[in-house]
Amino acid sequence: MLNALGIVTTVIVGVMVGVEFSVAFIMNRILNALPEDSGQLGHAHGGRMLGALMPFWYVDSLVLSAIWAVAGWHHDGAGLVVVAAGLLILSVVMSVLLLVPINNRNKTWTAENRPADWKQQLHRWERYHYLRVAVIIGAFTLLVTALA
């Protein structure tokens, strides 16, 4: 049962990493290459779509990792799972404090109400997102290693 929990947790975190990696290195580049303000409108739409899903995904990943850490406390790899859960906590804190406020503003912007510094705000979000992706890749790597 513990092995199944580890596999399910690792797969869920791995898919989340894949989505966030794709946003950082594929979707953002596509959206930023669009003419004029089309990229911002695309970011806003993506923020509404993924903003509704990702909080649950991050929290579920963290909860599953914590359950795995507690259930497997006396098994090999428990320390790796604890550190991975710590990294997932960090990713949630980063999201709430750094990324969500920018995303919440961006997803309401239109051509009529967009602030003058909208490009700088989107670039700041992207920098924070790169850092968050690195954190969750670290967590995923630790979970995979704990399974091995």
C-alpha cells in the first residue's frame, strides 16, 4: 500500500511539474511572441483556466506527500519524502505570496483597464514562476529517488 501511495503521489507531482514546465518554457514564449497585447490577453485566459485548477493540484500534491512521509516514516527514503513535502510547502507559499497576486490582477485586465506597467508585472510573474518550477522539479526528483 505504501508503494502505491508513493507511485500515485509521484505521478501526480510529475504531471504537475510537466504542466508548469510547459507554461514556463513553451506557453509563455508562444504568448509573448504574439503581436501587441494579444499575449497579455492569452496570459489572462490561461490565468483564469489554470488558476482554477492549480491550487487544488498543489495542495493535493502536498497532502499526498505528507501522508506518504508519515505512513513511511520508518522506511527507506522517508527523509527524501519529508524534504520533498517541504519543497512543496515552499511552492505553495511562493504561489500565494508572489504569483497569485499578479495572476489575480492580470486575469482581470482588458485593453481599457490595463496598467501602464503590465509588461513588467508579467515579466515578474514569469521570473517567480521559473523559480517555482525549479522548486517543484526538486520535489519531484526527491520523490522519484525515494521510490527507487
